[in-house]
Amino acid sequence: MISELLDTGLRPALKGNRLVLGKLVLVRADGEETKHAEEVRSRGVDVNFWNRGTERQGNRVYCKDINGNRYILSLSLIHI
């Protein structure tokens, strides 16, 4: 099943706080990897979702996922 999903060009994506491949959960919300994660990794697909470093823009800190999408990690508020 994993081979079929990867052959169609599907890549891991964030769904809520989980990393999924189609309907298969690869990494649970608590960060624990499932048995499917190792199989996907053995086929050369990176399952480390937040591995593209961080970048700052003003008072916000963003992190990029494996597809290049940006997600806000933190927002600094200045109290006067």
C-alpha cells in the first residue's frame, strides 16, 4: 500500500498535529513514529517534518515543512 501511494507522487503532509501519507499516520501528534514511518523512510522519503530550519520575519518565527510550506511557530508580542 505504501508503495502504491508513493508511486502516485503522494508525499507526507501535516494533518492537524500528525504527519500522514494519504490516510496512513506516520508520526502521531505526540511525536511517536508508527510502523509505517520506518517503511516510508526505507524508501528514501524523509519523515522528519520540521527539518528545514527556521526563519524570522519581523516578530514571527516560521518553520518550513518538507514541501516548503511555511508554518508560524511563535509570535512575539511587545507590551508597552
